[in-house]
Amino acid sequence: MDQITRGHLAGLIELNKVGRKMPYQTNLQLPLPVRKHLPLHAQSIYREAFNQAFAAHVDEVDREARSHRIAWAAVKRVYEKNDGAWIARRQTPQDYRSENRAP
């Protein structure tokens, strides 16, 4: 798990316990560490993944923490941290083929 995620996950959960509406409607509603460190496109990926996970795990006690972990995993599929900055990963032809392969 990324340093940002480890260091801020508990804080993100606390922020939402004090009344932040979930799931996130816009990127401006994302937790500050997410907005501060991720490029705009990565924020959108995070928001969409979080919202989907939050909806999918309705009856789970760790719903919010799990949703944040899933959102970070979604970002890491498309972005990687390089010298402290999040940059888009280069997609190889093999990655493209595996994503577009019929099940």
C-alpha cells in the first residue's frame, strides 16, 4: 500500500464520520491528500472506483476503508509514482491485448 494511503487512510475515514456526504459527487469532495497528490484524471479514477466499491460493499463493516483501498488500486493500474509525482503508466501492447481479450 502506498505511503499516502497508509498515512492518511485513518484520517480519511475520520473526515467522513463527521458528515462528509458519501459517495463523492465531484473531485472537489475527495479527501485533501487525494486532491493534493493526484493529477485530475487520477482523481476521477479514484472517485469513480471509490463510489462503485462503496455501493458494492453496502453490508460490510469496513466498507469505507475497503472502498479507499480499492480506489487506490484502481489509480495504481493507470498511474505510478515516480520521484514523488504520479504519472501515467506506459501501456505495453501485451497490456492492451489482455484488457481487450474476451472472457
